[in-house]
Amino acid sequence: MAKDTERKVVATNRKAHHDFHILDTYEAGMVLSGTEVKSLREGKASLVDGFGQFYNEELYIEAIYIPEYLNGSWTNHAARRRRKLLLHREELVKITRKIQDPGFTIVPLQLYFRDGRAKLEISVAKGKKEFDKRQTLREKQDNREALRAMRERNRRAS
């Protein structure tokens, strides 16, 4: 029986690419409660304010929003609790070395299901300055205008 290896994306942090230079990405499992998984399967989550932090040589993700499960009982979870990430020891050591430099942080990029398990794509990132953000937006706008002009010219030629 073939396994379903397709990603079923629940949430994406589009703001991360605007605010940070993404350096390395890692795929991590998450320790979740049952009601959190049910809420994620409904497609509800937000990664915008999330960040990673080390406690006792273990990596935790904080401030990601997984709303309470509506059909849950008294066993429901807290919406913005600290969640442990599951990574190999070598990956944790690499990440620890990289974020010790000032300006580097751990940012969640995407939350998805793979093979029925919730995974979080995290990255080691460096914050952009204000002029970097403006330059990135200007480059995107210039590329869009160039593509639009080429498309218009190709329409006239045919």
C-alpha cells in the first residue's frame, strides 16, 4: 500500500520572507495534543508571530496560534502555548551555533501534514533592515513591470 507523501499545507508565514533573510530551513515534528491536531485538520492556524527558543537544550516554538477545537471538552488546549519541536541532535547543535550571532532568529515558515503527522518548516533567519525591505519590494515591482511589458509586446507582435 503506497503512502501519501503529499504535503497538506495548513498555514504559511508569508510575512517571514518580507521581514527576514532566510538562510537555512529544517523540517521538524511537533509535540501536540489531540485537540490541537483536530483543530489543525480543520485548517486553522497562524504562524505570523511565531519564533523559536531554546530551553534546556531543546527547541520550542512559541506564539503560534492554533485555536481551540470547537467540539472539545475540558481537555481543550491553550491557543498560544509553547510547543516542543522534534529535531535530530545534530540539527539542534547546528541551529544553536547559528543563532548565537546577534541578529539571527528561528522563524516558522510553513505548517503542514505529511504522512498524517504535523510538521513545521522552520528557518534560521536574519532580520532585514527597512531599506532592505524597500529594495526587495522595488525589485519585485520592477520584475512585474518588465514581464507585463514583454507580454504586451508579444501580443502586438502576433
